[in-house]
Amino acid sequence: MGREQEEAEEFWLFGYGEDHRGTPEAPGRVVTLIEKSFWETLVDSHASSAERVWGAAYRIEASKVTEVQDYLDIREINGYSIQYTPFWPSDRDLPSIKCLVYIGLPDNPQFIGPQEPQALAKHISRSRGPSGENVEYLFMLEQALKELGTESGDEHVQDLAERVRRIQVWTSKEKANITESAVVAEAKRFGSGQDSGHQEEVEDK
């Protein structure tokens, strides 16, 4: 575990669009890394950003490098580009590591920049793709960031996850109300039919 700062003999991987947590017709939303200097030019609903980006670095065995990179090139090709960055372990006594990381650059067609948080939460709530639901990706990302270290939480991700949870609660209540209304309506219809049948029998006599 450690942090990546802006700014191989061994192969290390740091670090997941529309083809995984959404579809081309209804793209999902996934994260990327951007330089702080670029972030400062954007209009973001969150007034501040962390000084460091936390993540996990994985050492790939030499015999598996080609296999792993071929797989990742296919999985990440839609929206991400290969970049190299220094990675600083959380143990300050250890040297930095040069890592490969897949980043969605601002000039990529799928880079959409900042969005209004509530609209983004609604979009994530209804998006799904071959790899699963977009909300699952968001919640797993939130949990993974929390587990990296005491400083690793992300304000934007946490806020977005809370908004999605509130949407899920509201949606569940709405579905429950619709179901309850349907049951009541059916009961009334059934009861009305029973009464009519009873009246007909009386008239036949």
C-alpha cells in the first residue's frame, strides 16, 4: 500500500467505462486519475482535493508480465491509456517504485469531467454492464479506499456513495408503496367482484 505522487527491471502495476459497468448505449461511470494542476482548472462541487492519491501496487512475476499486460490492455483499452508514475510505499523507509498505471486522460472521448453530484449518483444507480452494476463498483471502490490506510479515504467517492445509498432507500420505499397500492387495488377489485356475484345469486333466486 502506498501513495502515488504527481509528478522496469521489475514490473509493477498500480491500480479498473462503458464496456464494464455500463453499455455503449448507456455508459456507466468509473474513476480515473488526473494531475492536480488540471483538476484546478475544473469546476468541481468539492472545494478541495487530497494532496496524495492512495492505491495498491502489485508486483507481477516476470513469467506472467506479458499475459497480465495483454489481459489488461484488452480490459482497459476503452477509455484508458498506459502511463508510468512513481509510487511511494506507506513505509517511508522504502524507496519509490516505478509503476504502470492505466489512466483516462482528459483528451479521451470518454472523459466527461466533473458532473453535478446528485445527477451523477442517479446515473450510477441505474447503470449496469457485463461486469455488473455500477453501484457495486462504487461501493467496492469506497471500501477499498477506506481499507488502504487512515489517510486514504476520498471525499468525493464517499459523498457519491452516500447519495447512491439514499437513492436506493427511496427507490425501495417507492417500490414498496407501489406494491402495497397494487395489492390494495386488487383486494378491492376482488372484493367488489365477490359482492356482485353474491347479488346476482340473490336475484336469480
